[in-house]
Amino acid sequence: MIKTASTARYEPRPVNDPVIQLAGLELRRIAMTLKSPFETSFGLTTERRILIIKAIDRTDVSGYGECTAMETPLFNHESVDTAWVVISRYLASMLSTGTRIRADEIGKLLSPIRGNRMAIAAVETAVWDLEARMLGLPLWQHLGGRRTEIDCGVSIGLQVTPEALIEKVAAEVAAGYQRIKLKIKPGKDIEYVEAVRKEFPNIRLSVDANSAYELDRDLNIFKTLDEFGLLMIEQPLAAGDLIDHSKLQKRLKTPICLDESITSLRDARQALEIDACRIINIKLGRVGGHSEARAIQELALSHNVPVWCGGMLESGIGRAHNIAMSTLEGFTLPGDVSASERYWDEDIIEPAVVVSPAGTIATPNSPGIGFRVREDLIRKLTVRSELIRLN
Ligand code: OSB
Ligand code: MG
């Protein structure tokens, strides 16, 4: 049988002979200060303490991954501290196979670990970068991506007044971003969204509640938000919940987008089965890495459900992985992948991620994540490090 391009496209690129033989993992926690504090319904982030993983091959080639766990276990159950323990105490030894491995096998190899997907993804994505570098391929091509540029949106944190929010939105619209997402929480919702919608009647606008609402208590709020022509309402109800989201979706015209509730391909399948969402936000860390993310976008594509790439206030390394993932065919909506300069005075990759006036990021052409990792700067920012030898 002749394979059509469309069936061939999503098969993992065959790496007939596995090329990687892991010699070590380096963990580094770096301290970076956001240019301005970012507030969501679960809390305020000013200082980031980011866990960076370097996967080192026997040939001394290395790849980088970023753990997207936050400083506190408020977005999900993980934190930068729990991820450190999980990786160094449990996960590293599971990689000491003594044989050559492929990046697309890492997820399965680590699957006996329950949850802790951000810890797993930090390592898994580092190995993907490593493999792409060893093969001399840009990571996005190695993953099977097709876009040479990706569409970008922004996420705007909670503001003190609707006027302050309008000012932020105006700046991002002027910069070219194609979709504006507003954080909301009870008490900071209708009034803010209404004010922005009035000022910008035609922009693609969405809201993200980070699970701050309850179905019975807050239905009227959603009925009102339903009238603002929003592109989506992201994660209104509890993290982990699918049933109440399905009930809410039946009452709304606006698509619900799930973020926190989707931690795996199985979650995505069950969410689509019961119409708990009509859009999915895929975050590499939340789902355990590139292999699972790719499987989720493939499933969504087969259901005609759009997906987009979420963000976790990443440094350049996580941002670069997000760019690579966003080139896959299912990513049809602008993601929360924005320019380095929105968050950082100085990013740890070179060049920094830039967004065009049309609101796009061009995919890089060099091997791996496609950006030079500034190891000198990373060393300067390091507050804790550990080198684990494997094999
Ligand atoms: O829910 O998408 C979210 C930041 C931290 C934790 C959760 C979320 C966010 C964002 C920021 O919305 C997205 C970005 O990195 O620009
Ligand atoms: Mg979200």
C-alpha cells in the first residue's frame, strides 16, 4: 500500500538505530526575576526558581529541558522542589539502562512513576533536544512539525482596575499578538471582560480562570461571559474535573478549553468523549513531555478539536520547546508563546525569542531546540546543582 503524506506525517520519525547512550543528568535550579509580577487566581509570581535539566550523552553532546513546575504546588501538585526529588531520587536510576535509547521511549520507560509529569517532562524534553542535536535536525522537524512560523498570543495577569487592564491589552495588540487572554477570578471577571470588549470589539479574546469557580455557585457569571464573543473560557472549574465541565459546556455557546484537567492522552480522550471541552491547551510539562503532547494533538486533530500551546512563565529553554511543539499540525490556535522580552531582561538562550509585528515566531533552523544555551549565564544564576552519573 502506498502511504499518503497525511498518514506518514505523524508517525514518529524512525530512528532505526537508537543514538543516545546517557552518561549523566545535570540538575540546576536558577533564580530569575520576572520583569513584572504575574498574578493568577491561585497566586502572585515575582521570582522564578526554574529547574533546568541537561541530559548528557557519552559522546559529550547534551540536550536541555526545563521543568515547568512552579515554586509552589498551587497550579498543580508539583513544585520545583518535588520535581527535584523525583528526578534525582527515582527517575534518574530508571534511565540507567546501559543500552542505547530513543527519545520517544522515555515516556514509557518512566511511566511506572505516578503523576509527577512535570518532573518527567523536564527529562524527556531534554532527551528529545539531545536526540535532535545528535541527528543534526531542528527539534521541530524531528517531532514531525510542519509550520515554519507559529501564531502567538499573550496571557495577561490580573490587574488592579479595568483601566489598567485595558492599557495592557492595548500594548499587546499594538505589538501584533493575535489573541489576548485575560486572567479572571471571582470578583475580577465580568466588569473587566466587559470593559476590554467594549474597547476592543473585534480582537480574539479569551479568559482563563485557573479553576477558581464552581458550577452551581457561578453559573450566572458564565452565562454573562457567554455574551462577550469570547474565543474560549479556559479551565473555569476544578483541576481534574471533567464531569462538571461537561455540564457547563452544555449550557454555553462559548467553547470551554481545558488546561489543568488534561494531564494525559487518556484525560483528553475522556474529555472529548463527554464534551467537557471543545478546545485543549497542551502544556508539555503538564502532560509529561513531547511524546504525550504529540499524541494528544493527534487525537484532537482527528476530532476536529483545536489545540494550542500553553505557557508556564518559561525561560528560553522551555519557550524553545514550546515553539517546536507548536509546529505540529493540530496546533491551529495562537498559543501563550510570546517574546522573551515580555518576561525577562536577559534570557538564557541566544538569540532571545522575538515576535514579528504580525504576531508570529519563526521556527529556528539549527539542530535541537535551535537556540544557543547561554551556559555561562546559567552558571551565574544557579542557586543549586547536582550532577548524576548514569550507567
Ligand atoms: O494557566 O496558562 C496558565 C502561568 C502560570 C501558570 C498557569 C498559567 C500561566 C499563564 C502564563 O497563563 C502563560 C505564559 O507563560 O505566558
Ligand atoms: Mg491556563
